[in-house]
Amino acid sequence: MRIMLAALAALTSTTALAQAPLRPDQVAFRDLYKELVETNTTVSSGSCNLAAERMAARLKAAGYQDADIKLFPGSAERPLDGGLVATLPGKDPKAKALLLLSHLDVVEAKRADWERDPFTFIEEGGWFYGRGVSDDKAHGAIFTDAMIRLKQGKPPRRTVKLALTCGEEGGPFNSAEWLVKNHRDWIEAEFALNEGGGGKADATGKPVSLAFQAGEKVYQDFVLETRNPGGHSSRPRPDNAIYELAAGLVRLSKNDFPVILSDTTRAYFSEMAKISDAPTAAAIKALLANPADSAAEAIVSKDPGWHSTLRTTCVATMLDAGHARNALPQRAQANVNCRMFPGESVEKVRGQIAERLGDPTISVTPRASENPDTPAPPPPLSPMVYGPAVALATKHFPGIPLIPTMATGATDGRYLNANGIPTYGMPGRFGMPDGNGVHGLNERISVAGVMKERDYLFDLITAYAAK
């Protein structure tokens, strides 16, 4: 495995960009980044509080006062799942703030499965390795570093805020949601920058495109259930709970949800048409002109990612049925996981599932979730936000298209979007086709790439702060 990764590092030299010696400011950033990655913030044994305290110490060393920094603990059940909010006041009190949002917590990492200690920041072959080097401590480090750099210069026109939170990666306490509900004034902003964007590289490491994320799908599970009196397995009956549920699931699998287009996905597919082969480009243009064009939709939906981008998707993920091997099932249950298009309600999607099941005896019940109470609409793709991102991408990544995207996963941005703070996933990072080990083994990020991303995002934050 180590040989394969070494070969991959050599193969992706275009991504590593033949790393030059680090500038003094990059050395300082690397040290901050290292400290953050080496602070264990897993749910099982880590402490977001410690990570927040260490970043607060960095900010104070740069000149921030105690009044500028709010450290907060987690819940009673999870006291270590806290975070911080830091504020750099702007010159214009009438200008609304800019918020930088990143989560401190990371997915679990089992040392025995990794080639390297996941909580030791290791540089090797042009890559940084460690849990969280990509998701999401790169943003946490870049944003904290940006606050330090902004403090060292002239005060910006607009106030800039930093929120480092916990609980995004599956923990029971989510401080992004807590901040919105309990301390909205701490994070009040005209808009926020977050994870969720990025970019793509091909298998050789060549950058292909940048992604500016404006909108994300909403995660929601539903329980599908059939019930039956059951009986002895030696006397089968036609109304078998397992068969009825299975038949309904097959019907669900064969009936896609309708195409929905937002400003973001229209812009995304318009850009993809420019770089697609002729038949695909023609199908994309036809679908944009008429979302009900089934022939065009069938062509575009051959790409699984595009299929998901076009609609709400629901898929069976778990089954549980029966109570004894020699008895007819009295109950059959399935979990269906939906990724709902932004703005769609749980009740609407529940009704669409029931319609596709085609059997009123199959109950459809939404599971409790951490989603906002109201559906989060996609943030507007406004020139004020999107324009500078495009202009600076042209400067930092010449020849690489910047494409608006809707995330088919979920981030903490859903809480802010649902509460009137438009939140955008930032570009600047080129992910390999294997996902760079995010949520998996040997998570890594290009050394040259993260330094380039840092420069781009600082220029972008500076531009936003001046508006």
C-alpha cells in the first residue's frame, strides 16, 4: 500500500506543483495547521474545547483581546464539544459582517488501520497526512490564519467573524445549530463562507474545475413499514409483510423524483455543457430549456452525480423483518434515506414516497433529524458573492473554470441558510478521484495545493471584507 501511495504522489506531481520552499508566513500557517490536526477532536476520545482554546491562544498572540473571543462549551451530555467565535470589528458600522465557518470535529480514525498515526501531522511526498487535514481542519486553519493576517493589517470595512464549531461529523451536539438558536447575535452576518465547494482533479492530478457551492441537499431518513397478523410458516398466505414491503421498494426504485432546477444548478449545467461531448451537451441544453424532456433527462442522468443534482433522491439503505425463522413475518421495515432538494419539505417528500410505493398499507414515517425546522432555500448566486470568487479564481487558477454547484451531501450551512444567513462552500482545493481519503484511511491533502488555496481564500476574504 505504501508503494502504491508513493507512486500516486509521483503521478500527481502536477497537483503538488514541485513544492517550493515555504515563505515565512506559510511556515507560520503550517505550524498552526499542524497544531489543529494533532488535536484529537473525534467524538469518542477528542476535545473540540481544546482545539478551540488553542486557536484562541493563536488569535490572542496576534493581538485579539478577550472581549473579541467567545469560547463556549458543549452540551451537558457532551461538555467537550464546544468551540469559539472571534470578531474583528470593521470600520463601517453600517456594513453587515462576513462570517467564516468551519467545524473542528473529525470522523473517527483507527490507528491500526492507518499507515501513519492519524493524529500526527506528517508531510511526505508532497502531501500532508492526518485525520482532518482536508475535512475540515484545512478550512479551520486557513480561516483562523486569515483572521490573524487581517488583524495585522488595516481594519477592514466590514466586520469579519470566525466560528469554529463541533458536532458536524455525527456527534449528538451541533454547536452551529446551537449558535443560531441561542447566540444569533454572535454570528449575525450578511453571508458566510464554509466548506462544501472545492474542485476536481483528474487521475493524473491535473486540475479540471473549481466548485463554488451555493445550496446543499437535506438529509432525511424515513421508516417504511408493513404489518401482518403472521402465522405458521407451513401455511403461507398472500399478504406477506416482507413481500408487500419488497414490492413497494421495487416500485420506489423504478420511479425517479421529478427534475428540479435552481439558479445554482442551472448555472452548473450551463457550464458543464461547455465542456461535455456534443450529445451530452445537447441533452443538457434541452433539459435546461424543458425540465420535462424525458429523453434529455435520461442522457444527463447517466452520470450518478448529475442524476442526484437534478432531483430529490430516496434509496433503501436498511431492512429489518420477521421474528422467527419458522413463522410468517408480522412486521417488515425498511429505512429509506433521502437527500432532499433545497427548499423541499419533509411532508412533501413523504407524500412522494407514498405515491411511488403504490400501496397504502405501507406506512411512511419520517425519522427525527437534526435538520432545521423549516426547509433551507439555496442561497442566491449573487454577483456580490460570486463575482469576486470568479475574478480571483482567474488570477490564482488561470484556465480552470469556476462552476456553481449544489452539494448532494450536507454541511452545517443548512442551519445558517435556514435562518437567513446565506452560506457558500468555498473553492480553491482540487480533490483526487478517490476523495483524498476523506472519512476513510490515510486522509491527505497536497502541500502546494493547500498553500495555494490559502492564498486564494485570503484574497477572497479580503475582497469581501472591503465591500
